[in-house]
Amino acid sequence: YYDEFAAHYAHMKKLFTDGLKNIGIPFTDPQGAYFVLANIGQYLKPGQSDVDFCVEMVEKVGVACVPGSSFFKENVGNIVRVHFAKKDETLYEALNRLENLKKIMG
């Protein structure tokens, strides 16, 4: 059971992180979590908070993320948390939407 469970999560992680690498979105490499912390600094508009970015991303891109500032005491306004424990087709769709992030959010 545990080997199968670990392999399943490793598959989802690889699928999603390989996609983020191809798109050029920097992220932390999770060592046991089912999410990445993505650096969205290159996509933030001047003065835009991570909270505002997350709202805009849901509305315009259709991908949900959680503001990094909700997890840390430090100023991490350029970080968002993105969950990858999803079906392959959901991850592929999210990555397809994220490919146009700069154009859509710009």
C-alpha cells in the first residue's frame, strides 16, 4: 500500500513540477508535501499583493492558488502555494492554463 501511495504522489509531483519547469515558473522542490511554493514575482504588477494576484489568477486563468503571506510571518508577497494532488488531466489542464500566465496577467 505505502509503496503504491508513494509512487502515485511521486508521479503527480513529477508531472506538475516538470510542467512548471517547462513554463519557467520557479518553485520549491517539495520533499514530502503535495504542493509547491511558486515564485510569482515576475507576474506581479507594481504594488499588487499576493492575495490580489491569487484572486486575479482564479478569475482570469482559472487556476487556484493560496497566497504565501497566509503561511509565513516574513514578507513573502511573491510566493503562492499550488496544490498538485490531482488527477493527471486536471494537472495537464492547469499547466496549459499557466502557460499563458504572463500574457493573461500582464
